[in-house]
Amino acid sequence: MASVFQERKLKGMFDAFDADGDGYLREDDFRALTARWSRLPGVGPGTELRGRVETLLMSWWGALLEAGDANGDGSVDLAEVLVLVDLLPGMAEDVTATAGVVFDAIDTDGDGRISPEEHRRLVETWNGEPVDMTGVFPLLDPNGDGYLSREEFALLWRQFWISDDPAEPGNWLCGRFAP
């Protein structure tokens, strides 16, 4: 069962995904999330990357619905999302593959690294609004070079979605939360 720490960490993501703010995730919320991602350079309609992003987001919606929609109403609340979170440690390959698509969408200059600005854009894309990211990127940058490599990002992504250890830096990948 997901811990209180994981619930607090993921509550912000749940709220970001819940486009209409009604406390439930539905397919329309994931379609709205896909539309937000489509505003990124390189992810516009008709692009190969748009297809990958849409496939990724909608497949996670399907996994969430299958794992969490116990009553079959086509919606998932936070408690039901945490059911899928409990399954993620056994889905590390899928989580890492997700990180690869997200990395490609966020690395807008194609240099193979995520800059602090690109990271901020990631968090704001998830949230659909500006987010204060002051002081977060240094927590994520393990070697202090000012960038996240593909490998560093994948590790941080897995930590965010799977970790129950408050000390792991990936917990901050999707922005601030009250630990």
C-alpha cells in the first residue's frame, strides 16, 4: 500500500492531471494533458513525437483505469491511483520507457540534456500553469553540471513514481510538495 509520503508526493500530480478539478481522473483529463503537451516545440499535432506522447499518456490512462477503477465507473480518484502506484515497482521497464518519451519531449533543443529551463517547462506542462521551481533543480542535478542527462533523468523519474524514500532526489522531479 502506498505510504503517506507517496500520497503527499503524488497528490500534486493527481491535481495537475485532474483538468476539471472535480477530484476524479477520466479519459478527458488525459486528453487535456495530451493537449498541453502538444504546445511544446516538436510535439505539435501530426509530429512523430506527438504520436509517441499521446500513445504514452493514453496507455497510462488505460493502465490506471484497469488497476484502479474497481467500481467500473470510468473514473479514478486519488486512492485508486495509489493502487497503480503499488504496482509500479514491478513495472520499472515501463516507467523507464515513459521517462524516455518525456525526455525527448522536454529536450526541446535536442542536445541530449535537460536544462533548468527545460525542467521548469516540464513541470509547468504537467501542471498547466506557471510553477515556482526556485531551488529545485540543484536537488536533482547529481553532478552539479547544470543539466540532467538521459540516464540521470530516467533515474529521477523512477524515484519520483516508485520511491518511498524521502531522501531520494527524484521526489522533487515534478516540483515542490510538502514532504
